Amino acid sequence: MGIEKQTIKSERLGESYYKIKHPSGLNILVWEMPEFSSIYALFGTKYGSINTKFKTKNDKDFIEVPEGIAHFLEHKLFENEDCDVFELYAKTGASGNAYTSFDQTAYLFSCTENYKESLKILLDFVQAPYFTKETVDKEQGIIGQEIRMCEDTPYRQVFFNLLRCLYVNHPVKIEIAGTVESIAKIDAALLYSCYNTFYNLNNMALAIAGNIKLDEVLAICDEHLKVKENPELVTAFPDEPKEVNKEIFVQEMPVGIPLFAIGYKSVPFDGKERVKKELEASILLNLICGSTSKLYKELYDEGLINSNFYTEVDSGDGFFASIFSGESKSPQKVFKRIKDEIERIKKDGIDSDLFEIIKKAEYGKLISGLNSAEKCATLMFESDLLIGVDAFENIEALAQITEKDILDCIDILFDNSKTAISIVKSNI
Amino acid sequence: MSNSKIREKITDGIYITTINDKKFNVNTIGIRFISKVDEKKASAYSLVTRVLQTSNSKYTTRTMLTKELARLYGAGISQSVFRLGDCQAFYLGANCVCDRYALDNEEITNSVTEILLDCIFSPNLVNGVFNESDFEIIKQELIDNINNKINDKRGYAIDKALETVFQNEPAGVPLDGTVEVLEKINCAEAFKEYKEMLRTSRIEITVSGGGDFNETVKLIKSRFEGLEREFISSEFVSLSPVKEKAAEVDEKFDVLQSKMVIACKTDIKDPEQLKLFSLMFGGLPSSKLFMNVREKLSLCYYCASNIISEKGVMLIDSGVENSNIKNAKDEIFKQLDEMAKGSFSDDELNNAKTAVCGSLRSYNDSASGLATWWLTQLCVWNRDFSPEDAIEKYKSIKREDIIEAAKSFKLDTVYIMSGDDKGGAE
């Protein structure tokens, strides 16, 4: 079987990378940056905390697994049968790490030398699970500590409380690491079952950027990728109503000024449409209450927000929300003013000059997002694995967005009947 | 290496360092006002740089300024404060994408530089002082930020520990000052401190990135050359005296996971020797602390050592279950003892060298990383020492040097932030 090689180019930026469909089923993304010293590689699977219900062609019914298992599996994969992966990286000089998010688990390394050796380590250990009762029991202690640390972090609490307000059933509302109770249900057999389902090369991607050569990378892949049968994975999510779960949630913790997060729930989007909607939502967040907007100035001058105010779009398989977060002594007043401003924009339209300025700022942000091997590798990886688009899709989509597009989507993205606020206030 | 630096003295105590490589797609102009401070100065200078960051005489409100920067392809002006030994550096900087990305051939970098320089030299004044109402908002925001430091438990525990570690030393002055002092500073006083900061601080400017900086450097020099100066020079490196009896601080908080910060002090002044020791001891995933305290014994979620070499201090910070505090502490000292006895392999030493050399080589891939590197070397350590020079130095460090470093540390402070023990996850 021949190798399918594509060059993905951005005329606008004068940048390009290679996309290879490997016979093993793996998508390999390679960005040669010969003028840099660093190398950054990510190898991972489209498997995160939200994938708790699934089946393969060998299963009759859907299987449900405990919350936090994707993250648990990530921790455990670092242990080989005979040694720890960090010890192997220590010899090549690479710095290894991994992360689990809502919809992905990624294993990565960065280095400036011996990248070929480090790449072999990465491909080998991710394809060689080793779980025993002893190692699983020990990890429960370590992850238990991690969960406690998250519970002590008010920024994280305010965010997850918001997701629990916005979503009725979707598992995005669950903490990525699970709970001390849910991880207690994890055992070696369950880990193997999840591993064999999701860690299939057809459900994975490898992205590498920096001072590397395509041929060298492919030669290592040919040698180290293990071809396995495609299990024909199907993941399922519970039905999610359009309405929010509840409009407000308040938690008390030791904090200074109260924290808040205000979210607008929307129907989810896929592929290129998701890229476009994420950009449109980001532009709208800025038009409504970004640091260049009229409302931001008013709230700031009235002391209702401070400069720790930011906006973000949180989207993935089956979920999409536009979020304003910050610190305020009166979060409810901020909430009301944002709702009013949205209605005003829907009635009066958007400020054309501000729209152009925000578009330019977004363009600058995307360019700054390509200034290191790490950022380039991450962009290729996430675009391909999570959304199924090329890395330059966002910059192309941004160039096409018009004022009319923004007006057309405001009703879907910012519906005042599908919004919620989460507040963390002080108990000291 | 393709990167090169050019350093020039503008006038008494003011230096500009330029780092340029076409591979970078963003530019950063960083200006640091560096001074030995007490609580009053720390509070005032932090407040002043925050006021300067938000407006200037041309763009008189935060929104106007932000809008203009957004128009320049999402450029930004940022402010921060950090420690350099016994001094604090008050940073004001601008970043933007390189001019080659402009869609209509606009001049980006020089326009952004002009805005930053106007923020510093031509602030928005009313009746000869800062705009009072803006000033009050920014002051309140800084006070809120100080009160909010508790939100980050790990950082807060380190801050609190440092206050005890550097008792009665300038290095113990909190970053951003204190709420008590800030509450008393009025607009006129802040304006006086602003003038003082420009007149007496050491000023270190860096211009780094992928642009063509001839004009940018000229612009910057022309504004700083005319500055009226009475430069007060400061020493950066001074070893912190170790306490006769180690201090123990235990604060109770409503937290699920306790934090422990241990500080040890040394009389060794060699930053590379100390850093390499610390990497082997608790700075890498293959280090003694990570492998034993976390991985083998599951006593902590994190347990890492760091060196403040200007002060001869090592900090070991950890997040632990309340019931494990004593065991974790015992194990940390046991591992330090192992290092002092030379119980480490040549592989461990070589692996730490490989890791540190790798990260030094990657400095050349980050314009702002290089700017920080050269600031530390030229200003704090007063040496023309490139990342490549550092690589050579690390390679020459021997096993005996590591043992010597391990033996030299004496316990100074143990700070514990503890919660109620609600039972562990064991």
C-alpha cells in the first residue's frame, strides 16, 4: 500500500506542512522548520473525559465506564513493564508530558537533540499498555491528590460549575479527572478495555514540528507503528436539550473578589462550520464586551469588572458555549448588563469599525499562534484529530467572515433564554 | 547560532539590547525599571506602571488605547513585576506581529513602540498629575489583585514562605507591595514616585523578534537620551543569611490539599552548580523527589525544587494530604541526604546535563526567552554569557560539585498551609 502524501499550504502566510495518511490508519502531520533548534511532537487519541459511552463492532450494546478513566489511563500509560517512560526520555534529553482534555488525550515531548530516539520512545510506549492491580491502586492516591488540588482552585470550580449549569446530560460537565469515588471503580481490566477501543491508530494522530526531516519521521513510523484491526468505534452521547440545566449556581470558597463565569449555550457544530462558528463567537464576545467595547468601558469605569476579564469559546463533540469570565463584587449586575447589550446589538446592529478592528486583532492572534514548534504542532494535531480540518482553516475562514455572517448567527450563539451564571464567592 | 545580540548604553544606567532573527513572527519591546525597594516603593512603582500601561496623552482612556492596539493586529501592552535578587523589576512591554504580516502595508512595530513610549514619557495628565479617577480605579484593582492572591494556593504558599525566608531583607518585600501602603498612596505622591522611578532606576530595554529594528531602536534611544537622571546603582547578588533556628510557620486554611514549602540556604555562589544539583534533586521528572516522594511513595501530587541563585536559596514546594505532611518532609530530607552522600549514578548526572543543555539550546527559538536570558546575565550576573557558554559550563560540572552543593544546604524555613484532614484518597 502506498503512502498518501499531501502538502498543506497557506499562500497568505507563506507556510506549509505535510499530511500523510499512513497505511496503518494513522494521520501523520509534519511541519519542517529548519531554522529552529526545537522539536515538538504530539501523539494522541480522540478520547477524552466526555467519551464515557461507546461500542465497537465486537460489542452488542454500548458500554459505560467510570468518569475520569481517560485521564487515569493517560497517567498509567507512562509506566512500561520494565521502566518508567521519564527514565527513557531522561537519556535522550527530551522533556516528556501528557494531557487529557474533554475530547483528547495527547502524549508529547519537546527536545533539541536526538529527536529520532525520542520519537521511537513516544510511539513505543503509547502502543504498549501495562496495567496491574498494584500500579492501578497506587495511581488512585496520586490522582486523588490531583482532584483535591482542582477542587481547591476557584478558577476551575467557577468554570465547571458553569458547565454544570449549561448542560443537563452532556458529560462535558464532568471534571476531567473524575471524582475520588468514580476513580475508585477503575481497575486494570477496564483500562485495557478503554485502551483497546480508543488507542487504535485509526482514531489517533501524530504531529511533529521543528528541526526535523519528513523522510526520517516516516521511516521511524514505518518501523514502530503496529497495525491493528480497526474496531470501528462508535461513541454516544446522551440527548442534550437546547435549554440550560439551571440559570445560576453559587459556591463559597476562600477567595478575594468573587469570581464569575457567564455562558451562552448553543447547538454544537462540526468540521469547517465549527471553525467558522468558533471565530464568529469569538468576534461576537469581543463586540459585546471585549476590552475594546463600549460595555467593557462602562463596567470597568463603574468598578463592576476589573482587567481580569476574559472571553472564550468552549466547544467540542456535542457542546458549544461562549463564555465571559472575570472578577466582580456584583456578578449579577454584570450578567444583566451583558444580556441588555446583546438585545441592543440585536436591535441596533454592530459597529462596523469595531468589527474590522476585532477581525484584525483575531488575525494577529492567529499569526502569533504560529511562532514556535510547539504551537505549530499543537495546531496541526488538534485541527486534524478533533475537527478534521487543516491547520490553516481558521485563518482562511476568518478572512471570509463578513458583518452579515455575524448578524446572522447572533440569535443562535447568544440567546438570552439559554444562558447561565456561575459565581464563586468568599467565605472568609 | 543565527541569533546575535547588540547591546548599547544609552545613558547612565540605561541599556538597550537588540536580538533579531527573521524566523520570529512577533516582536517584543520590553522596558524594565529595576530598583532595590522597600514596601512603599514596591507598592508605588507597581501602581505607577499599571497606570502608565492603561493610557497616554494621545489615547487617554483604556478603551481608546486598547482599540488602537487591536487595530495594529492585536498588539498588546503588558505590565508585570518580578524579583531579581534583592531588586524588583517593574516591566512595561509591547508585543505585536511583524510588519510583513500587515494586510495594507501599515507600519506596525514602530507605531506600537511609539504608543508604549508615549505611555511612559507622555502619560495622560490632568492638572500636572495622573487622571485622578483612573488612578483610583487602578489602585483599587491592584488592592483587589493582592487580596486575590489567595485564589492560587500554590503561589500564595510560596509568597508567604518567602516573607519568612527573607525576613528583614529587600528580597522579602512582597511583589506589588502591600494593601496597607497602597491605601495611603494618593495621586500626587504616585506622580512623584513616577518621576523618581524614571530618574533613579536602572533601566533595561530589550527589542527582540523578527523585525527590522534600526528605526525602532532610534525611536527608543531618542526618548531615553534626554531623560534627567540621578541613577542609583544596586547590587543584585547577596546571599541570604541562614537562621540559627529554622523558622516554622503553620497557617490554617479551608483547603482540601495542604501545601508545604521548605527553604534551605547555601553559601555557594555558582548558579550553574546549584541549578544542576536542583534539577537532579527535584527539578526533573527523573529527579529524586519526583521519583521517590511522588511516584514511589505517592506522598504528594507535586514536589519540586527550585533555586534562587542570587540569594543562595533552594525552595522545595509540595502539595500533600494533611496526614502525609510529616512523612513527606522526612522523605524530602532523606533524599537530600542521599544526594549529599553521593547516592546518585553517573547516568542521573548526565541526564540532568542533557536536559538543561536541551532547554538552553531552545532559548534560540524564543525571542522573548532570549531577551530574558540576556537581562539576567548582563544585568544581574554582570557577565557576557550566552546560552552556548552556559552549555559548556554545565558540561564541565563534576559529581563532586553536586555532592558539595547538596552538603552545603541548611534548613531555614518550613511553611505549611494546612487544611482539615478529611481523610485521604489512599
